[in-house]
Amino acid sequence: MSILESSVQNLADALDALEAKLDEKHVESTGHSENVDAARRQARAARAHASDASREISRMIGDIQSLLDADKFSNSEGSDGAG
């Protein structure tokens, strides 16, 4: 896993922890439930965006790796035939 993918995963984990804390606060303070519910919705949305970003980053890294591999292959073929 790349550093960037790892960072996105860490963000998703932090958002999970935030949502868990919000759940605890909700139980403790029912008077502020509207604020807690709004924060929980935002945490869920942020987690979903982080997950989407992680998938997209993984796809882009795979594409870049394929391009690099293709470039290495074409460079090695060119040097093999040259005398």
C-alpha cells in the first residue's frame, strides 16, 4: 500500500472513530441531538468521500504502474535489438 493510500485509510479510520465518539456524545446529551445528528451525517459523508478517494487513488496508482511497466518493457526491447 502506498503512502497516499495509507493516509487515506488513516483518514477513514479517524472518521470512524469520530462517528463512534459522536454516538457516545449522543447518548450522553440528548438535548443537543440535532447537532449530534448533523455531525454524524457529516462524518458519514466524509467517510464515504475518503473511501471513494481511496479507490480512485488505487486505480490511478495501478494505471501509473502499468504505464511504467510498459515503458520498461519497450525500453528493454529496444536495447535488445540494437547492436
